[in-house]
Amino acid sequence: MFLGHFGVGFGAKTLQPRVSLGTLFLAAQLADLVWPTLLLLGVERVRIVPHFTATNAFDFVYYPFTHSLVGELVAGLLLGLAYWLLRRNAGGALLVGLLVPSHWLLDLVVHVPDLPLYPGASPLLGLGMWNHLVATQVIEFALLGLGLWLYMRRTRARNGAGRYGLLVLVVLLALTHVAGLFSPAPASVGALAWGAQVLWLFVPLAYWVDRNREVTGETRPASAPSIS
Ligand SMILES: [Zn+2]
């Protein structure tokens, strides 16, 4: 899953509007952000098998640290804790912590049975929607659309950067998704892993967009009435 995770990040803004969209993206996509680095380090492994599913060419042979349920729960705990230490916002920290394993639940819908529950000799789970190309696209775009709608209801642009930056962000997400769908299988795991690092760009972009938008329904601290 790709767009769906960002959709969840967008939508989560409704629950804790003080948490930046950049942090929400970081949490919801942490597994896929870290995965390419673990591939490059040889810690996790993937096989490129053209037409492995109707949607992509990836046989995820071994990725228990980024993509097991327990791995994502632990990562969520750590990221939530880090957020709390930095911001002292318990509700925000809880949301950040829960968003990390939300990735596993969403992946569960689309992956073929390759998702472990825990590192080691775990059963592998996956409902396999990736074998249904159209259904996969419907759910990806529906999740992005729903999340975006929630985000736009909860925030409004402060300036052009907030308005057009959001547009650029969404267009780039959709283009990245569609490009992945239509491009041939990567030539090597190294090429895949380096290419996948592009995902990191969406995190600072989301921080920037979010900074140029404001939460609706919240009054700014009123300036002291002037006595004249
Ligand atoms: Zn994933």
C-alpha cells in the first residue's frame, strides 16, 4: 500500500490537530521509510519477480523489523515516546504511537501472505488484494481522498504556500504511485532501495505545507485590546 498510508496520515490530523502533518506522515509510513535502508544494509531482503502480483513485482522474503506487527508496535512505542519527550503532548504522542502499527493493518489488506506477526518463525499474513489491480487502486485512492477531505476540513490555507503546496504534495503522491504502477520492475534490489528513499521527501514537504495552514475552529490568541 502506498497512498492509503498517507491518507491515514492526512485524516489523523482531525484527531490531534496540534500534530504536524509531517509527523503524521512519518509515523504512518515509518515502516516503508526505514525499509529501503535495511535492504541496503542487507538486514531485510526482497526478491524482484516480475508480475509477482497483479500490482507489483516484489516478493517480500524477509522484513521482520519494519513489517512485523510486533516490530511496528515497538517502533510506534519509541516514536510516540520521542514525540512526547519533544512536545509533552500526551494525546499527540498516543496518536503518533498508534499510527506506526496502522501501517501493518493497512498492508495486511493488500499484501499476499508475507507479513509476519513477530520476528522469528512467525505465521505470515496477508489478504492479497494486490492480486486485484482495480480493487487495489480503488482502496488506495479512496483512502487518500477520504484522508485529504478530513485534513482540508480541519485546516485552511494561511497563504499561497498552504494552498498550492498542498496541491503539489497530493499531485506528487499520486504521480509517484502511478509511476510505480507503470514503470518496469527495478533492475536490482539496490536500484529499488535507492529509488524508494524518495519517500523521505514527502515528510519535510508535509511539515512545510502544514506550517502554512492553520487549524479551523480554533481562535488565535487574541491581542490585548488597546486602550486609547
Ligand atoms: Zn509497508
